[in-house]
Amino acid sequence: MRILVTGGAGFLGSHLIDRLMAQGHEVVCLDNFYTGTKRNILKWLDNPYFELIRHDITEPIRLEVDQIYHLACPASPVHYQYNPVKTLKTNVIGTMNMLGLAKRVKARFFLASTSEVYGDPDVHPQTEDYRGNVNCIGIRSCYDEGKRVAETLSFDYHRQNGVDIRVVRIFNTYGPRMLENDGRVVSNFIVQALRNEPLTIYGDGSQTRSFCYVSDLVEGFIRLMNSNEIGPMNLGNPGEYTILELAEKIQNMINPGAEIIFKPLPQDDPKQRQPDITRAKTWLGWEPTVPLDRGLELTIKDFRDRIEGNKQ
């Protein structure tokens, strides 16, 4: 098939492209390089079945494709809060443009939504029918509400125009190729430990997250895209860890002498996040296979190679 991946030079997009190329598809990567980098897709640039287009999806584009994986949008608070209006435009206008393209060329459309649609949840763990607890005027709402609108658009295009959609809600994912300045806990702690800096915890560290290794997530993407299920579907690792537990784990793996310091919690930071993945297990036979310790080893090695490479 000919498959379009928006945000294809980013962390998740590039891992997805690796899998799609290995399966023998023709892949078009669309990216404006706001948080993506050519380094992530370097190995495919000379491949005749790979095409890179530098483009911002808030502007329409005409292409012929069979499937669209719509991943374009900065996903870490540091990046999506840097330009909140742009984040919202990407989620709303960008998603509308991609759905319009899917409608015209009759492509199957895959939306990478997020567990952020649940906000700071009152229900634990979160199931897909939970409607969320989002502050619509808070500092995270450009992303939370943006993704909620993206889901609305997807379902409306499906109902009104018959667009074939798949909607996934991604929980915390980590792995090689995360940006060093990503701003999320796994990359923050690894970079701080490697640079001999104190590990910074916001709040008292009792808030929980679940961490899914990137290869597991991409497997879930491909299974959902090629199934008959529409979603929305949670994809994430139901293993739940406190932020303090994660900090201590990374501290012990890299720099046991590193200091851990505490800073105030940012506005609307969720107290707990854990996916209910019953749907993914039942519909797709999918569940994560990479344990946290193994995933962290692979991620730390990648960060170490990059950070030490930058010193030379």
C-alpha cells in the first residue's frame, strides 16, 4: 500500500515508518520538523519506496494514498505549550485537512489521540467510555481539547461522509529517539542522570503514570489500522508506577549517587494515569510485552550514545 504518515520524522512516527517500510509498503512522510528530526528517518532517504515532504498540515495538501496515519502534533507539555495556538491549529485545522484528504481519495484514516482527553481523571483506571475531566481554559487545554476536537471531527467525518476511521488514545510512551528536551519524565530523568544533574520531581512524586515501550505501541497501531474496529481504543501499558519509583529506578540504572529534588506541581498535572486495555486485548489480541526495566535499558543506551556523541 501507499501510506502517509504525518509527523513521520518524530519519535513515534519514525518507529512506525520503520515497521511499515519493513513490511514492504510505500511510505510518504510528512513533517514540518517542529519536533521531528531528519536523523530519525535518515536510513530511508535514499530508498525508492520512501518519500519525504516538508509540509505543515495546517495547510491543505493533495496526495494519493491508501492509508493515513495522522500523528502530527507536539505531544509533550514543553513543546505544545510553547505555542498553544499553533498546537490547537494543528489538532483542529490539521486534522480537518487530513480527514478531507482521506474523504477525497477514500483512504483509511488513523487518528493518534491521547490519554490527555481524560484530563485529570476521576475514574481509575481509565476506560474508553469515560468522558474525562478537562479544564478547557487551562495551560494544557490546547492539547487536551485539541485532541478532543480531533476525535469529534473524525467521528463526524465518519458519520457524515463515510470516512473509514481508526482512533487510538495513546498513554505515556517512551523509547529511543525521544528528544533530549522532550520535557516528559522518562527523558528528563535519563538526561539529568547522564549529565550528573539532580533528578527533578514535580510535586511529591506520588502521582502515577504507566509507561509503554514504543515497539509495543507501534504494534498496536498497525493491528488497529488493519482491523475492523473503529475505536476509540486505549493503547498503553497498564503497569502503574509512581514518579518517585521511576526516578529511583533510573537513578540506580545510571547514577546511583544522583540527587533527587522536588519542585512544585504544574497546573492541571494529572494525579494518576493508567489505561484499561480490555478493548485492545479483546478486539486486537494486543498487550504490551516489553517490561519497564528492559525498555529503559534500550532507551538509556540511545540517550547515552547521543549525549556522548554530542560531546565529541
